[in-house]
Amino acid sequence: MTRHWTINGRFLSQPLTGVQRYAYEVVRELDRLVATRNPLAQGLEIEIVAPPDAVDSMALSAIGSRVVGRAGGHLWEQTVLPSALRGGLISLCNTGPLSVRKQIVCIHDANTRNYPESYSRAFRSLYRMLMPAIGSAARQVATVSHFSAGELARFGIAKPRKIFVATNGHEHAARWEPRHSAATRSAAGPRTIVLIGSNAPHKNTGLVVGMADRLAAAGLKVAVVGMSDQKVFKATRPLPQADNVAWLGRLSDDELAALLGESLCLAFPSYVEGFGLPPLEAMTRGCPVVASDRACMPEICGEGALYADPDDPEAWIGHFVGLAETPSLRAELAERGLARSQLFSWRATAERYLKAMAEADGLAEAAPPLAIAAE
């Protein structure tokens, strides 16, 4: 018996953020598992169906692809994609067609509910309506951490019995080849704190940038990576400028690898995240991590990071100075972080999706529901 599944290829037309990275890596691993005839892929045919504005065909070996329709965006996803399906659908980037019941959708977080001030009114309103609708329509809802699973249940976005956890993996960051640009070479150094994120309020970037003067007095500098999509994120007031703060904008993966490899640590002071991919990438590259003690960060980083309250500048400065002045602590933390990163695998996540597909096809016993603590 041949089983047919389609991957929602809308992500191929979107800018690359952590959500789209998740889709690319899961699809690549699914392709490898199908090509190598993993037992869970028995009789399985998968294809990607993408909108006409897709910019990447992915060049996979076992998963085919085709472009359908004349327009993209939410309209394509809701009206064109359903008519192109054979069998089930996997949607990996938060949204999917409401009319498709045999669907596995990954909803990465409930951040628009947890931190609405970080998002534009239009985006917030759309997701407030769309998330519970897709959570109700889909057969199963994947998410990227147990914290996120609890939040999806708490806000009524999906029933706990539908939810399973399929985390991000580390392997993509292990493949990066460090390559400096002039800007990253100038910014990197043993007393440089790398800060990845945007000016969205939940990212809390201002905590670290706002202590620039005190960091300068300790001989420390900051390299800020990333930029925000103003259509989605609502920026806070402009961040202060300082001589010891370098604004690097978007970097290639190889440039980021070079920066992380030659800097003191990564700072990740977010108030809330569904997963928090930058700390995992930093740990994979052997870069120590200082992270917020909120949301999913302790779940993901475990003993591989130092933690601080995102509202306590003194704790952050204490960790930064401690790492800079104690090379043995930095080396130990880098080692612990690298070991922790190996627990997160794209292959294991792709296998979890294969199992979910087999369950939907009646070929595997359904996994027990997640134990989600009641509020």
C-alpha cells in the first residue's frame, strides 16, 4: 500500500528565521529517512507543494516537489494548497489550511498571547483567530518544547491529547564553516558578548545593550546580530548607541560560526521563546551561553548554560565578568554546552513526524498524550 503525504511548501517563499530553519531541516531529514528506507517510511511517498513565489526547490533525492497556483501567502495556503493534496499534509511553520483534517501542524509557540506587545496589531489579530482554528482542525499538533506544549494547552490553542513535542536539532550548526567578514572579524574577541535577536520587547535586547557603559568599564564589548521584520514585530524605543556595541545586522551561518567561535559568550535574555534556537547553535559551536531563566530556556540548555533573571542586570554582568576573568569556567561551560547540544537531533524529530504519519495512516499505535501540568 502506498501512503501519500504532502509537505506545505509555503516556507520556501518566506524569509529564513528559526521557524523556517526548522522546516528546512526537518524536510532534509525526512528526505534522508525515506531515501534510506527507514521502517517508519515503508510505502511512503512525500512531495512538497509550493506556491509560485517559492525561492528554493531544495533539490532533495526522495521527496519530489511541484509548484501550484498563481499567488502565495495565506490565501494560497487556505484555497490553493488543499486542492493539490493527495493523502495527508504536514505544515511545519505555524499555519496550515483549515479545511484539511488529516494534517500535522507544528505550532512553535504562543508568543502572540504571552507577549502581544512584540507584534503588530494586524499580525496579533490574525494569529489570535487562526491558531485555535488550526489547532482544532488538525489531527495532531507538534511543538518544539514541553514549555510550548503547556502554553498551547493553556491558551486553548490545542487539546493536550493532540500535542506532541518535536524539538529543533543541532546538526545544521555543526556543519557551518567559520568564515569571517570584515565586520565579524573586527567585532569578535575573547571579551565580546554576542547578542542575537531583534528589538521586539520579548527579546529583551535592551537589557544587555543598555548596560554598555558598565560593560565598557569591565573591558567588555557587545556584537548585536539580527534585525526584525517590522510587519510582524513591534519595536521598542530605539536602542542606545555606544562605542563598544557593534551592530552587525544579518549574518550568514558561516559568519555567525566565526563570530561565536572567537567570542566570550552568547547572551540570550528573552522573556519568552518557544524553543530558543540561538543558544543551541552557540552550544553546538562551543560558545558558552548565558540565558534567561524563564520559559523554555532551562529546559533546552539544561546544565549547559548559566542563567539570570531577565530583569536583573547585576546577575548578567556578574556572569559576563566571571566568564571573562575565569578561563577555566568558560572552558567548562563550553564543554557542558556542547554535550547538551547533542541531545537535540533533527533525525529524531523527523522520525517523530514519520511516526505521527504512520499513526494517522493506522499503521502505528498512537503515542500516549503528553503530561501537561494544569495551571
